[in-house]
Amino acid sequence: MNIAKFISPGDQSVRIGVVEKETVAPLRSTFEGRETTISDVLHAADPAGFATDSLDRTAAKLPLAEVRLLAPIDQQEVWGAGVTYERSKTARREESEQGGSFYDLVYTADRPELFFKATPSRVVGPGGAVRVRRDTKWSVPEPELTLVVSPTLELVGFTIGNDMSARDIEGRNPLYLPQAKVYAECCGIGPWITLAKGARPMESTTIDLTIERGGVEIVSDSTSLTKMRRSFQELIEWLGRDNVFPNGVLLMTGTGIVPADEFSLEAGDTIAIAIDGIGVLRQTVVRGG
């Protein structure tokens, strides 16, 4: 079951709905005297059952093409996991003159690399524009399966993430990672959340990345989650150590796709990230002024 957050084409209100093929079935607009949120679904004891019981039986299904999808997030923090694929380890070693050995060590260590990525205000939804920092000359998207985790640290769903990264800034010094990763419009999330219950096994699925410039495809690559070194539960358990997420949390699981070193995103590029069993996250690129 896919749960979306969207703008209703009729009254321009923010609604939650179930995506079924090319339509969206809206949920009731209120829950317990307030607006229904995506967290109401995600944090329910039975998210799929809650969504089914909350369908607005008086509302017609809406064509998916006629609604504006929003990032499927309320007040959740977004965190990232790094160097979970060997390809990522190699890329980090290549980009960093001084810190390459650190990436080798974290790839094999018991403790994973986990870092804060974005507040909801920094997250860009489907069809929006992610940003390249104005002070970088080497910026790339990082397509990642993203885990949706409840306040009790239960894996409740999956979505697609784009962990925008300034490779030259991080490569200059690993301590610059927050500046390379965390800034305005640094994070793409969407197009919706696929609930974990009843979903296809994600551990063996495929992630595809395509980038177009001027209508011409300039990057096309794919990877499999079978190449991930760490399990979903392992990452969740480490993230939850001595930490609390009262609003839940989204956890990007790292990237196994790294464009060639000579490539850098430019304003006007379009990025499409597809993950089997979820869908496609499409976004454009702008550059900081």
C-alpha cells in the first residue's frame, strides 16, 4: 500500500491518500478533531488497517496526474547512513586526499556512519527542485532507499531519497561533511511511502538513476540492494542508540551509485530515481545564488 501526501486540486487543502495505480483515494480530512497527517497512518499500530478504515467514502478517487504530490513527511527528521556500499567506499577514498582510510575503516567497522541530513523544511518533494550549493564545483545526487521508522523504532515503510552531496567539500576534509550534506533544499523525498507490511522484499530490489540535461540523458546507472553491507534493522538499531525520535525518523541507507568523477550537476538538470516496488522520484536542479 502506498500512502501519499498531496494538494487537493479542488480546495487546495493538504490531504493524505492511498495511491492505487493512477489514482489517489483520499482519507478523511480530520482525525480526532484535527487535520489528518501522514504520521497518523505511519504511527498507527496497523498502518494499512488505519488507512483502509480512514478512507473518505464520500470522496471520489482523484487522477494521480491532477494532484500535486508533496514530500511524504510531517515533522520527522531525516538521517543518512554512509559508506554502506563498496562503491561508495571507493568513491569517498578517491575524492579525499586525507580521509580515504577513514572511509575504509567505517565500511568494515561494527559501528556504521550515521549523520543528520535534513529537517522537514530542507526536504523537497516530487516535482520540486533540489539545490546545488553555490560554493561547490562537484555536486552529485545520491539515490537511496529510505527507511520510514516510527517513534518506537519500528520499520513501517519505504520511500525514495536523494541525498544531495557536494563531493569536493567533503573530500577536502571529512569534518566538512555537514556542510557538504546539510543546506537548503539538500534532500529529495518521495513520491510516497510504501508501507512495509505487504511490500515486496526490498533487500533484493534495484535502484536506477537517470539524469537528463537539455532533454538528453547524460547519466544512467543502477545498483542492487544486495550490495548493501548492512541490514535495515542494524542501521535502525544503531540510530536508536541513546536517541529518541518522538515524531519518527526517515533514514537514508547509503548509495551504491556514484557518477563518474568528471560529472557534476548543473542548474536545469532533471533527476529520476526509480526503486522497484516503490516508484519514481523526479526532481529538477537549481543552484544557490
